[in-house]
Amino acid sequence: NAGVTQTPKFRVLKTGQSMTLLCAQDMNHEYMYWYRQDPGMGLRLIHYSVGEGTTAKGEVPDGYNVSRLKKQNFLLGLESAAPSQTSVYFCASNRKSNQPQHFGDGTRLSIL
Amino acid sequence: AQSVTQLGSHVSVSEGALVLLRCNYSSSVPPYLFWYVQYPNQGLQLLLKYTSAATLVKGINGFEAEFKKSETSFHLTKPSAHMSDAAEYFCAVSEGSGYSTLTFGKGTMLLVSP
């Protein structure tokens, strides 16, 4: 059982570079989420999706874009990375909105 | 709007002592409440959830939490701490009706000393 898989696990970028983080889930979940985790801040929701082809903004969406072209995948993009985006990024999914979310192991991203 | 407050960013206990991690929430509708645990360099794992059934909820690893509507609290407890309980714990709330995203507290790091 893979559950929620995030790729890559670590990445270092230079300011202004772009990249895409991939989240894949094999549980046939409708809902998927991207969070960032910073020390002392808990988890903050960046974007989420309530189904294939849909996306919505969360608490901290600026500087990020997302796409959900396939039900099992949810991509998070940084078009022009900034040092303030240095963080640990978590993807999560669930079957219904009020059911527990299943989390990936995270992507540790550093932007120099 | 919903929010979660976790009192204490760090809690230290001795092995075998009672664990009490505090969580207070605000929600305009009856909430769904969750506790998650995060071990170093890992994602979050569900410990337990409250979804308007029994107010005392039992979870994994001997943890339990009690929903108290009058106090808007959902504190996490364990009678006897074990070294393996050292981790960061997050309380989260979602509005039970309709679609709602999760709002997390800022987390409490549990330190367990021998």
C-alpha cells in the first residue's frame, strides 16, 4: 500500500527558478491538499482540489499554482521561487471532506 | 471561521507520567475534531477523531481525547508516557456539515525523559 507519495523528497533551488512537486495517491480519493509546514506555524493550506479538474485557493496561495488533470495526481508549481518559500511541503488526500486526511512524507525545499 | 489553539508549544513529561496536551477550538457549527502525530522527518498520522458520536474518543497507542462542548475543548491524554511518544502533536478542526477544509493548531512538541 503506497498511500500518498510525494516526489521529490528534497530539493535545493536558486531564487527565480521554477519547479513542480508531484503528489500521487492510490486510494481513489476525491479530495487532495497541499500544505506548507514552517516552525511554530503548524500546517497552512496552500491549495486544494475537490475532484479531478478542480482547484481552489487555501490560506496561503500566493506564489503557487496547482493542477489536478488526473484524479490520482495533484501537482504544486512554483513559477519563480523565493527564499520565503523555503519550507516542508505536505500533500494529503481523503475520500470525503470531513474524513481524516492521509499524508505523504513531505518534500523538504530550500531556496537560496 | 474555525480556529484551533494549542496551549504550550512544548510539554515535558517523565516516562510513566500522565500526558495532557491541550486543544481549544472555535467553530460556528458542530465541529469534527482530530489529533495527528508527527514523528521526525515523517508526515502526519491520525491518532483519533471526534465526529459527534461518543464524547470520549479512544485512539491508537493508548491515547484518548474528550470533547467538551461547554469548554470548546478537545484535550489529548495518555495515562503513562512512553519514550516512543516523543513527537509533535497537532489538533485540527473542520466544520462537520458540508465541505470544509481542516484548520490545524500550531502544534505541541512532547518531550519524554527517562
